[in-house]
Amino acid sequence: MTQFWVGGYGADMGGDATGIGLLEGDEGREPGTLAYRGAVTRTASPSWLARHPSLDVVYAALESDGTVQAFVRTGQSALAPMGRPVAAGDSVCHLAVAPSGSYLIASCYGDGRVVRIDLSADGPLVKPTIAARALDPFDPDAAQDAAGDDAAQPSAQEIAAAMLRSGSMTFEEPPAAVVEPPRSGLLLFDDVLGFNIPAPPEPEAAVEEDEQPARSSHAHAAAFLPDGRIATTDLGFDLVRIWRPTQGRLTLDHEIVLPMGTGPRHMVVHPSGHLHVVTEYSCEIFTLAVQPDGRWALAAATTVTPAAEIGTDFPAELALSRDGETLYTALRGSNTIAALRVRGAGETVDPLALAESGVDWPRHHLVHDGSLLVAGQRSNEISVLDLDDRMGAPRGIRHRTSAPAPTSILLAR
């Protein structure tokens, strides 16, 4: 029997979840028989779940409380708390556990904190250490301070400034035509159809400096890189930050500055070693590659789908197919799933297909056994989409099951 743990928003976050839930299906028929069996913990808004790499231990980001809690599996369908919650920061929204199982990284949306929390050998949380705060690279005063702390910062600044001067948020040529966005069914983007990626909308007239909206740091996710370093996103400051784990803490190695207002959210590491980053505000995927000197830099960028509407669609999770050839992101707003094909040595990403997600506000999704499980936060549902064996594109909605305000799905060991 296949089982999944389900994180969700409780009453303190405007949802109906009462703790970590259990989703399970009949053996051999899981995709079409998955059903929500209820909460197995009494936990306030466990909005993100992560698993220990070798132990049957689950870590939950308790977003409204700003804490992280460890749980151990005590039965086929039971989890029990391990120790007390550990403080992380305001609106902790993502957890990533080191492959060694010796620590995890917590990302906090509210105050921008990136926190390393050490783990004991049997799984409990031990000690949190807050990493250096992010500075806005587009704030001249903050950028000057950052340059003093990290001599590499000005080069990233120059890259971002050049991109802004060019007026382009992607590395695409202006399109020959704009494709009318689809709003139902499945749309495939194939070379023979001659689709072009729409250019970003013309920038609005500049406003006075004192009318610019305030920018705040919003850490949102972490990913462990092949060389042992860690990447984190700052959605508020348009940063991907690269860290080195050193003596129980995180040391900032360098930063990659993305164009202003893109909003980097989640990431996946491709088997080739490339890092794909999806942006919440500009609906793009930026591909980063490590350079001979060890620094990461922008390699390519593309719009997630020609149908994306900036300001209406907000990409959420980014997931990779098992063979590494397809990326999937969900567009909250149009409630669709965009599939993209990974080409070359992992450095090129092209739109492939767009399909209905089957839920409202698809906040998280998980690739499993030829299917895509999608958590609909606002519709209180989880949908199951079939994936084409050859192309990887979503083929249609196979199944739906109710679940209270689901925000995270994790395969149980």
C-alpha cells in the first residue's frame, strides 16, 4: 500500500487542516484509489514536510508558529512528536534535509531568515543557527554594504544591471506572434507549430522614487548542490544565494542576482548538475550553471508557458520527472500545470504542454509512478494527473480526493 503524508493550512492560516494528514490507496491501484484518511497529528498548519534520508522521521514547518517540529513514525499510519519544536523564524515555509541527515535548512518567508538546524543521530532537532541576512541588491545603500562583506557581489550587480538596461527579463528574441492563452484541456508546444515565447510586457511608466513599493527579504526554499554547497532563494530580493556548510553554520559563498521583480521561489537540481529556478512573479524558469571558478551563473531562461499571464498566474512548486527530461510547475491563478522539456546537457528548457490541474490554487505537486499528484489549497482537493510515458506531458485528470487545505505532499517511507 502506497502512503503519503499531507501538510496543510489550519484555522490559524485560514484552512481546515488539523495536522499532518494521511493519503493512501489500494495496492496496485493507487493512482485511482487514493483517499484522504484524516489527520495523524494535532499540529498547527504543518505547511511543508520533509523526510530524513535514512530514518523514518518527518520534519514539519509549522508556518504560523514559526517553528519546526520532528515526528517519528510509530505505526503503519501514525506519527508521534520527537522532542519540542525549534524556533526558526516568521512564516517558516520550506525545509530541506541534508543528504547526510546531520542538519536541515529552514527558509522563512516572513523575515527572510535562512536557518540551519542541526539534527542528532536518531533524528531529533538540536540547535538552530541563523545565517547572514540578505541585502537588497537593487538598494544602492544595501548593495554597498554587501560589497564590503563579499567582494564578489559587484560582479553579480553588473550582470543584473546589464540585464535591466536591455529591458529583457528573459534571454529570448522578441516573438513573431503572440499565442492566445489556452484555458482548458491540453496544449502541446512543438517546434513544428512554430510557437514563440512572448516578450515581457512593456514596462509601465516610471514612478517617483518615494512611490516605489518597499521590498522585503522573503527566503523561500533551499536545495543541496552536487558539490556539497547549498542554494537558497530569496523571493523578495530576487536572489539565489550559495552557501558553504562550515563548522555548524552556513557561510555565504556568493549570490546570483536575478532581474528585479522576478521573485525566485522553488528549485530543482537536474541530474546534469544544472539548477532550475522557477520565479513566482515573472513566470519564468532560470537555469544556473556552475563555472570553472566554482561560481554559479545564469545559463538560460524561458517563460514557463506562452499562456502565462503576469500578475494573474503565480508558479508554485517545480518538480522533475524521474528520467530528468521533463519539468513541471503549477500556475496558481489559471490553475494549470505547465510541462517543459529539458534539452541538451540540462541547460535548455522549452515549453512542452499545458493542462488543467483539476484543483483550485495548486500549491504543491509530486511526481510518482507515472502520475502527478497536485495539492489544491483553496479547493480542498488533491488531484491525480496521468503523465504520458513517452512525452511526459499531462494526459488528463484521473482522480480527485478531498483533503483539507493541502499545501505539501510527501511520499511516506
